[in-house]
Amino acid sequence: MRSGLLVLLLGCSTPLPRPEPAFFAGAAAVDITPTREVPLGGYGGRKGALMTGVHDPIYAKALWLETKEARVCLVTTDLIGSTLEIRDAIKPPDADLVLAGSHNHSGPGALAKGVWVFAMGNYDAALRDELIGKLRGVVSEARARKRPARISFARGDMPGLSRNRRHEGGPTDPEVNVLRVEDELSRPIAILTNYTAHGTVLSERNFQVSGDWPGAFQRSLEARSPGIALYTNGAEGDIAPQSPSGRDPFERCQAMGEALASRVEKLAGVLDNTTGRVTLAYVERGVVLPTPTLPLVPGKSVLGLLELNGVRMFCFPGEPCVELGLELKRRFPGSWILGLANDHLGYFLTEAEYEKGGYERSVSFYGPKMGPWLVRRFTELGERGHAENRAREPEGGRGKDDDRR
């Protein structure tokens, strides 16, 4: 009897096998500050003149996300935008990749051909190749750093840091979306933030390399919170930044970055919906674009949708005006808009805004119906397969709303 009891007790003391991790994540950063004098991108008024120095370094950052069903790497850059050529050159053969620019107007230009030469300076193939090498490296590093991980979402508001530059008192999108990624021991891996405003605190009179306010935001957040801080822009086509203070442009960049970092720190610090059960999917569609108004612009591109625990992230290949982003958010509550993602096809306006003219119309290359066309296509992407993904969505995986302070 005693020997049987001993065997039973020994059996009870044997530890149960740990479940195999279902989700992995890793993050990395690389300095992409130009190593020689090149034109800065974003302002036609610079007329292709070369940079004069470096005020603060700029970066590309990679967030690797992996489940048994999918592998996706999100790469953010302190650049004016993205090109499909560069995105495709850094995409791993066995994973999906989203490349998103901050829309910083004080990073290197010379990375795009064709119509964008007027705002980017003459195309420089060597600069493009150098950037591609660094981006490939940061993707590989983020993948190599992957480990069992958990995620959580938060959503709040940060009014007062942006304004509609076409209409005084016009619509803006003050929403702040946050994704926190940590390992199984609650050690931070990355914080991804989505907020809507042009990277134009620094004007065309600036010829020093800088990350503008998005660069200051990421530095400030990393100083406050461990882990790599990544930033994605939203439907910023007609949304200008509005810094709370500063005696000169660089101080205004810092003040705006610190204000947003403080808000994100508070949002990320109270999350209680952390989960290691993650559904991950990326859907991308090649599209034939509406008839362009200029002969030099592309006729094809891609539209992407990244979905993480039911949160949809719509990847716009350019600069949508804020009303287009708000319309998608109304149709898909809790969704994110990733502007400047994978490609840059210019501005996208509502039909009413297109008819009003202005600068934004002059760089809207696909006519008045392009904005509504994109909303329809993204709506189709957002609805396709969502019911299946939601059925697998972990409990507690959706974003947490705060009190909209």
C-alpha cells in the first residue's frame, strides 16, 4: 500500500509539459542617416539642394510578428514615404512585409524616380542600394531576436497637436492607437504608435537631416519606456502638426514629440488586456489604378490589410485626406490607418475636396474618384475573411478604449 501511494505521489509531483508558444515577436532598429551629402525629400521649394549637416539621426525599425499561420514584418522609416520597389527588395521570401514611412520632410530624398523628382531631388541609385541593404539587415535582426511574446492594444485621444491645413476648424483625427509587445516575462519588446499629422514642423528652409517631430517622439518614448518605439502615420493628407511650444523649429519638434510620448506612456502603462493568444493575417491585393491625370505615374500598385487580433490596419499607398481615414474608421471601429505604406501614389481626396482645388489636388494624380475608389477597395479587404479571423480571435485580444481624455 505504501509503495503504491509513493508512486502516486511521485506521479503527481511530475511537472506538466508547458504549452508550445503560439506567438513570437522581435524588434530591431538601424541608423539610416545619409553617409554623404544628398538632397532632402519632401519640399519642392528646396529645388534639390543638398543637405548641410545632421541635426539628429534617423532610423528604420522592424517589428517581426509570427504565428503558426503567418509571418509579417512591419518596417517603419523616418522617411517621406515608401516605394514598392524598395518594399519588394527587402521582403523575405517566406514572410509578408509592410513598409511604412513617417512622412518626415527632413530625411533623404533621391530615392524615387519619375514625377517625385521635383520634391525629392535627382534619383540616386547608390543611395537606394545603401538603404535597401540596411533595411534587409534590420528585418533579419528583428527575426533573429524573436521570442515567445504577448500583445496588448490601447486607444485614446490626443487633441491639440494637429490641425486641418485646408479648412480652419476642419476635421482632424486626434486618435492615438498603441500596440505593446512584450515577452513572456513581461519584458518590453516594442511599442507601436499610430497618430495622424504631417512631419512638417521643420520647413523647407531646413537643410539638416532630422526625424522632425516623429523622430523626437520616438526618442522621447524610448527614454520613458524600455523597448523599441515605432511610429506609423495615418490619413495625414490635409493634417498639419501643431506643436504646443518652442522658440525655434527644433524645439517645437521636441515639444510635440514629448507631448505625444507622455500620452502613449500613460496609455501603455495601464494595459490589462495582454494576451499571448494571437491571430495574425496579412492580405494584399495588386490593383489596376483608375486612369491617371499624368503620364509618368504608375498604373498599378498594391493595397494591404494587416489584421492582428481583430484590429484591422489599412495600408494606404500614399496620403489620404483625413475624411477618407475617418470614413474607414466609422465602417470598421477600432481600425488603424497606415498612410505612406508600401508605395506612394500621391494624395487621395474626397470628390468634394478635389473640386475645391489647392495644393493637394495638384498632387492627386488619379482624378476626383480615386479617394472613394480606395475606400471601396479597402472596405472589400476589411470584410473579406474577417468573420473567420474573428472566430479564432483570443478572448481579450481587442483594443481597449480609455475615457477619451
